[in-house]
Amino acid sequence: MELDLFVRYGPDLLRGFGVTILCWIVGSVGGLLLGFAIACLYRWSIRPVRWIIDLYVELIRGTPFMIQLFILYYGGPYLGLVLTPVQAGILSFIVYGSPYFAEIFRSGFNAVPKGQIEAARCVGLSEARIMRRIILPQMLVPITAPLTNFIIILSKETAILSVVTVPELLYETQTMAAETFTYIEPFLVLSLFYWLMVIVTSWLGGRVEARVTRHLKRT
């Protein structure tokens, strides 16, 4: 990339990268929390509620993210839900990610031996203490890698937000390419930004996995 182009469009690219990080992190954290709540509700609710959750999970997982984004952004005003592009992007990420996170958490719940939970109830532990002291420490071991992988997938899904004019990284890159008629350099820089996001997330996920599995390495 020529130096003058970098000087001219560098701030726009960095600003777009900031919007990408914002949508990705807030959407991922929101989806993570909502997914955990859905998994807990599924585990301790009655059967009709589970049917509703199953319908929600299959509906969101069975439709493309772009369609969900269009429905929320363009169809929301018909229901009185008027959102800015960034707000629509973040909310779409939360909705889209929550069923995937819920299924990951549900698999983690199922990985904990039922005998341990029944033994904890027999000695009088509350459900909150059972969750904190028995279920969570053990379920983190098998779910850390899947959580990291899906968060990485979400980081690359942020590129779709440009279709509703979210001024994220791809949107700014396309603007630069259209105004300068240069395509290779801007998209190489775009790839570098996404690569850095994936590398950092993989490193952090590896650190978390090493911490939650450190007891398995003891002799």
C-alpha cells in the first residue's frame, strides 16, 4: 500500500476495526450469557419450556445469520423496534450466538457425572453451591475449546454487518477500495486484522484451557 493511502485511510480503517471489536466482544459476551441462561433454564425447567427452547435453538441455528440480521434491522421498525446499524449488529450477534453457546454449555452439563450431583444433594448442598463447586469446575474442561472455536467464528462473521451499513472493518475497506480503485492492498490489510483477532483469541483460549485443565496434568 502506498504511504499516502495509508495516511489518508489509516484512521478510517482503525475506526472500523474498533467498531468490529465492539460488535464482536459485546455480541459474544451477550450471546455467552444468554446461552448460559438458556442452558440452565433447559436443565431445570419443565418439559413444555424445553420444547420452546428446542424450537428457538433449531430456528436460529437453521437460518443464516445474514437473514436474521435483515429481519432484525429492516423488519424491526414494523414491530416498533428501531435500531441503529451498530445496535442491530450487536443484538443480532447476541441472538445468533446464544443457541450455539447454549448447546455447548448443555454438553458441559451432561459431561458432569450425575452421581456426584446426587451425592452433593444427599449431604445437603444447595443447588447454587452444587453449580459453583461441582458442576462449573468440571464442565469448563470439555467446553473451553468449543467456546474458543465459536468465538473465533463470530469474529469472522462481523464482516456480514457491512450489509446493513455498520461502519466496521470490511465496510471501511470497501469504501477505500471503491474510492482509490486499489483492491489487493486494502483487502490484504483486512485479512491481517482478522488474522490478528484469531491469533489473539486462540492464545487466550489456550491460556484458559491450560488453567482449567491444570489439575489433570498432576501426577
